Amino acid sequence: MTIDPFVSFTIAVVLLLSGKILTMNVSLLRKYSIPEPVAGGFLCAGFIGIVYLVSGVKVSFQLDLRDFLLLLFFACIGLKSDVRTLLRGGAPLALLVVLAALFILLQNFTGMGIASAFGLDPNAGLITGSIALTGGVGTTLAWAPILVSEHGVGNALELGVAANTIGLITACTIGGPVAAYLIRRYAIEASGSDNLDVGTTHDDPNPRMDYFSVLWAILTLNVTVMLGLGIHAIIEQSSFTLPAFVSCLMAGILIRNVVPFAVGRTVLKFWPGVGEGLTLLSDISLGLFLTMALMSLQLWELQGVVLFITTVLAAQVLLTVAYIRLAVFPLMGRNYEAVVVSAGFGGITLGSTATAIANMTAVTQQYGAAHRAFIIVPLVCGFFIDIVNALLISTFLAWG
């Protein structure tokens, strides 16, 4: 049974509302910074999974708007990014790329070792390593046919989809608790700033805005997305591959820092709530995107590979948490920015860019803004790590 786009979108709105209401009223969710879309999205995925087990009916959603929401979100992030902050983040950005690249090696060695222990082709561990987890669904779809045709891993696609599904679920739930532990264990002083990159603090649910502020925000956002899609079209003419959301992020940074300052100052003078309008739109875009991603999970596809997938994913999650604690947090500075980056690292290595940002958003809503983290993590997720991952995957397959 396929649910049409309009009804699917309406269901996503209801689920996101449910998640926000739960977060507002359940202190445990706020304490461990569980992203608001998680509760509603998981409930839906569990419900359609039960429907399938009971009746055999596969419920699917037509989520035509989902990917566009991601473009809107990253355009908002770019529009709130000061290039001076980006330049100050140069060294941490390079360091995080190196840390993520080293983790890919550990991730793949772990997956391949467990696959061998189960008597499977080691490349089955590769598909449940950086291909599905760091790379995500797109990387899985790209590499699975190669593993099937050239390396004899007949169920590569099923293994990859299953690993990505569990990885996405896990990534949504570990970021907040990891951040809470680090803040408590090392007595980290949070920023306390309510000038968030995404969303609003739990104590300030009503940002200052008016009619014109929201209209200016919508107009600016639409122009940014159009510029981003233009940049993406130009890049596609070359042999270089870059996700469209990164182009929209770049467009936002350009507009934020290149448009004559007088224009921005004039707008802000009469409508100081434009920044809050962008924050609100980014929060809605990310929330609906992640809700749609979670509600569309096909949990029944895990049948037949449960034991192997459970074992390898348990090892990958433990490896991620240990790596964050022993490498990412201390090397990124042992400060609040490092805490927020650590919350997002699970999204980088287990889920997706959206998951990383959702985890970071939940943490900053609880403890305060971390502007530099919201620049370097999306760039690592959406740009640098995809290049590194592709090179390392090719190397592992060549060795095999």
C-alpha cells in the first residue's frame, strides 16, 4: 500500500508535532538531548512494521518533498554562517577530516573481521562498514552492484540497507547521551547562548518575529536554494561529484558574506527577526526531513540477516562511542564545541548528515549555541568524507 505525497507529508507533520510535544513534556528526552523527530518517526516505523508482520501488507510513503527539505535546511545553515567563524574553524575542520578518515579504516577492519568470523566473504563486512554507515544509502546503492557482479557478494544490497537502517536508528539515539556524559564527566561549561544555528532553546519557544521577518527569510532562502542548484548544475558538468545540499550550503555562505553589508543592515534595522525566521525555517526543514527518513524505514527488510547485522552493528556502535571518548573529544579541544562535534560524530559514522545535525541541534537546544561545530561537521559529512570514503573503499576492494 502506497500513501500519496500530500497525505505522507501531513503524517510527517503530525509525527513531528508529536515528537516536539513529547520532548517538551518528558524531561528524560531533554536530559539526553534526543532529537525531536526521533520519537514520532520511530513510532511510525514500528507501527508499519507491525502491520507487515500481522497482515503482510507493506506500507510505503511517497516522500517527494523530503530531499528538497534538506536543501532548504543547509541553505539556512549557510545563510547564518559568518566567514570569519569558518576561517577560525580551518584547523579543527582538517583535524576532523583526519579523525573521520582514520575511523573509516577501523570501521572497515571491524566489519570485515566479524564477517570472516561468521564464515562470510570479508567484503560483506565492508558493505556493513563504511559503505553503508559512513556512506549512507546513496553510497550503498552505488557500490552494491559492484560487490555483487565483481566480488560475489550476492546479498550486498540487502546487507547494506539493513546496516544503514540500524545505523540510522542508533545514530539518532547516542549523540545526546554521549554529549550529556562528556559535559557531566569533564564539567564542561556550556555556552548558554540562545543564538542557535537551528531551532530555539527549550526555555524560549517563541522567537521574536513578525510577518515581514518571515517573508524576508522565505525570499532569501528561496534565492539561496536557486543559487545552490545553479552551482550544483555547473559542478555536474565536470567529473566531480558533490551532493546538492553542499552546493546550497556554499550558496548560503556566499550570500551571507558577499552581498553588500548595507542591504543586510537595512533589512535587520526594520525587521530584526529575520535571523529568527531563518532559524525557525531551518528547524522545521530538518525536523520534517528526519521524520520522513525515519517513518519510511522498512524494518522487515532486516529479516534473514538479523544475527550478523546485530553483531556487526553492536561492535560498530561500541567502536564509535569509544573513538569519540578517546580521540574525537580530546583532540577537538575538550570544550563545549568539542562536545557538540562529538554528538554529531555518530551521525557522520553511523547515520547521515541530517542525523549528525539533528543530534547537534538537540544538544544546543539544551545547552546553548556552538556555531563553529555547525560549519565544520556539515562540510566533513557532505564533502570531504565522501571523497575519502570512496578512495578507501576502492583500496579495500583492490586488496581483496
